[in-house]
Amino acid sequence: MVNVTEVLSHYDGVARAKHLAAAGVSDFQLKSALASGAVSRVARGVYAVSGADAGLIAIRSLPAEPACATAAQFQGLWVLEPPGKPHIAVPHSRRYPGFVCHRSAAPPTLLDTVVKSLRCLPDLHGLVIAESAVAVKGLPLSALRQRLAGRNDMRSRRMVARIVPQSQSIIECMARYWLRRAGFHVESQVNVPGMGHIDLMVDGRLGIETDGAGFHMDRTSFEEDRRRWNVATRRGIPTLVVSYSLLLNRPEEFIAMVREALNKLSVPA
């Protein structure tokens, strides 16, 4: 016998009655879950567990499914910023105020989410979603290339060509994007003996380490960061440390900082 809340967990806590039935949930089980308070009816034919995401409830109550950047958030992909309006997939041409509608005959798969994001969003926004799908979720690059073989997909193919499957973070992806756009030669995850891998190497001379404050709050991480930077310094690799906020809000400042650092490296002491 299936468990109603376990089935709902596969739908991020919100599901329509037809999906519950398809998963083997009987009318008796659903009524029992409602009576116990484990599940609530949030709209006609839509059920949710306590604490379910309000945005997802609104989407599935239309009825629709998350799509594009909104689906990427629910699928655990890197997203630069939540979209101003939720993106949804609908099987018809009807539009819903307050939503960006994408035509889709079925709930979007991971591949669908990435393809739609590359086609719909600005370059960097689409790239971070696509790179995380490859680096974190294991989406094959070959599948992306096959889906984006059309005449109108040239821009998306350029973004796919920039994906680094070994990428470690959204900040690394952002920094690499701005550096390559500015014309620098960039290598990712370069091995430095005694240090490990440095996030990025610019023109073979300048290291870039990406600093996410959320990953450096404990003492052990703090000490490890200092050890790595000290090793890089001793090995003659000057290293800049950049933040998410800098790359998102002030990329021109980041590029100017890199140019200045490289220029000074070219001048004899």
C-alpha cells in the first residue's frame, strides 16, 4: 500500500488527484489523509502537505507545471535570481496573468527545463542553469546538443559550448562567463601541487578563487581557505577572491580588477 505523503513528496508536496491515483493512492487513502490532517485540499482536485510551497500550489491549481527558471529552482539547479514572474508550462495557448507561459504537452523533464531556459533567458541566466544540470545532475551534453540542433538555436548552442562539466559552483560559472566575454583565456579547476584545485586561472598567471559566504562560516573552512591562499602565494600564483554579489551586480568592476592585476604582473618590481 502506497503512502499518500510519500507520493506527494515526489511532487514537491503538491499534486493533482489524477497523479495521486496514477501512483496508486485510493480514494479511501486520500480521504483518510485528509481526515487526519496530513494532507489538505488546496484547490479543486489539488492536494498538498502542510508547509508546501505557496508558489507551487498556485501553479498546480491553474492547472500548470513549473517551467524554465521556475522549474530549475524546484529541480535544485543553479538560478541567478528568481524570475519576476513564475514560468509555467501549459498544454494550450491560454495565458494566465502574472505568469510567463510556455507551451508544453507534458510536465517538463530536466532536459526540457534546460533547453527552455537557454532559449528564453538572458545568456548568463541560461548558462548557469544548463551548467548545473550537467555538473550537478549529470545531464549529458550530447542530449543538449541533440535537442539544440535547430536553425534557431545558434545562441543556445554557443552557451552549451561554454559549459564546463567539472564546474564546482554558480560563482565559478559566473566568473568564467565574464572573463571569457572580456577576451581572457580561462582554465577551470587547475591543479596546484600542495593546494588542490584553484577555481580559475586567467591567462596562465592569475588565480581566481570564488568565495560564497555560506560555505565559509565554520572555523575549519576558514582555516582551509587561508591555507590554500598561502600555498598559492608561496608558489607565485597571485590570487583574487571574488563574491557572488560582485559578479552579479558589478561585473565591470570585476573585469577591471582582473585587468589591473594582470597589468601589474607584467611590470617589473
